Amino acid sequence: MSLTLPSAYTSASKQGNIQENWIVQLGFFNGDAQGKGDGGWDAVLQSDGTANLLNEALDDSEPDIDVDDGTVFQVGDFIKVESEIMKILSISTHTLTVERDAMNTTAATHTNNTAIYWNNFTSISLADTTVDSTFYHGVITNTPSIRSSINLSNSTAKTGNISLSVVNFQYKGDDFSAELFLGTRKYLNRSVKIYSQLNGDSELANCLQVYQGRLIDVSHDDASVKLTLTEQRPWDFITIPQDKTSKNNYFPVAYGAFVPNASTRASQAFCSSTALYPVPVEQRGTSVIKGLQPQALDGSSGEEARLHIYEKEIDAFIPLTKLDNTYRDTAT
């Protein structure tokens, strides 16, 4: 395993007197009305959930940019288009007036229909510092540590949780705890990035990212706030159907490539395929079986949701319907 360090970080780490500071970026989104929950560093969505893109080509100096849906933005938001970060100064329907080349990025040209990303976070650190023109409040009072374990035989790795103790300081005219709990910005389950800054370097590109996780718990008293972070996992933010049968059993979910069997004996290939994954749910009496057949992903027959049951005597999956290939979308 290797780690590529920024060249400036490498040079600073070889100096005799090193001063290290950790800077923390707490990602947030501006409430359910803002893109239905996307934020932090996510792709910006329109209010209907589709991708929010540039609605014009941009040169490297134009301050007014047209987007597909301007209703999901707020003044003060930071957005990222390719490698350029912009700060939103005002909004007129679907036109954003922005500050170009924000946060020490470089203004560039962008083609129409380029994706837009959020770059929204609240900045705190171990010691006061300014990086890419962003001030980081030095309010973290503990010395956090990152514990990682690697199992070479199983090819697995794991990073433990991190706890941050933060002074409940005055943030925008109120306690920091009010920002986390009562503000329109939502922090729980949002991404958090931690960087190592050496010798007060003022550019994020010269800092080393040492952790990315999500905020899973916030607790506080009058004087302090405790933030608990956990490592991001591939299944974060994935939901599954929670439908139940009349007997209060959950409908299971299966994934894979599915090929329906023929429905009549007129076909020479009757029930010859075993590439099916019908999921039994419950049995009523002696003959009626309820089941759930997932959507097909075989790339040729399209969407296939025909129900099947397994007959042990002939070792085959028998279709329960002849032509009914309708299926229920898991999003509905």
C-alpha cells in the first residue's frame, strides 16, 4: 500500500521543526427544500431529483451563469464546476451571479450541460488558520486519532470511529450547538473531510487528506459539543423496500441477472433455465405460494418480473404467469 503526498507536504515534513494542524470540513445541505437532501460535495440535483447542469457554455470570466434549476440554491452557497469553485452572490430565477475562482481555484471555460457539484462545508480545526481564503475556527480541544486495521490474508481494511470535542463557541451570532441542531443546515449523515496541515500552509492542495467519513452523532452541553464520525461505507444512504406480507414477513430483495423460463410446453426450452432467483415469502395452505421476482438485468430481454416457483422434483423454476412481465419499481 502506498500513499502519494503533495510535494509541498513532503517538503514540510522533512523540516526540523514541524507544526501540524488538523482542519475539518463538516459537509451540510440547506434543508429538504434544497435539492431534497443533496449537499456537501454531492452532485447538485434539480427539485425533481434530476441532475442540475449548466444551461450555457461559460468563458473564464462571466459572473452570471445559467443553470437548469436555480430554485435549489441559496445565496452564500459554494458550488464546483469541474475544478473551479464559485460562490453564489445572488439568484435571479435560474441565473446565478457568482464569484469566480473562489477558494484559490482557477477560473476556466466550461461547456454547456456540465455537471454542478456542491462545495458546502463548515470549517473547524485544532488551531485557528486560513486555508484557501476560508477561516477555520480553532475550537477542537481534544487530540483525535485515526485507527486503521488491515488484514492482509482476507484483503480487508477497517477504520475506526473518530470523536471530536469542540468548544460551544459563538458561530454567526449563536452557539455552535444551535447551528448543528436548530439551523436550516443539516449535518447528520453528511460527509466530513479531515486534512493534515503542516506549518500553517495556506493552500488545501498542499495539505494531506487523512480521513473521510460521515457525522453520525452530535451531543452537547453549555460549554462543549461532541461530534462522532464514522468511516463511509459503500452501503451508506442505500435504502431497501420495507413491504410486509399479511403475516408480517418482510419481502426479501435479491439482485442478479435473471432469465425467464418459457410458459408453455410448446417451447423446446421449457423451464431449462436455472438463472432465476425467485424469493419465497410465505405459504398459505398447501398450494398457494407468494413470491417476489426481481427485475431482470440480462441485457437482452429487458425488464422481466415474472413470478416463478421452484419444483424440487424436476429441479426447475416454473413460471406462475404466462405473459405478465410488469414489475414494481422499488422507488414506488
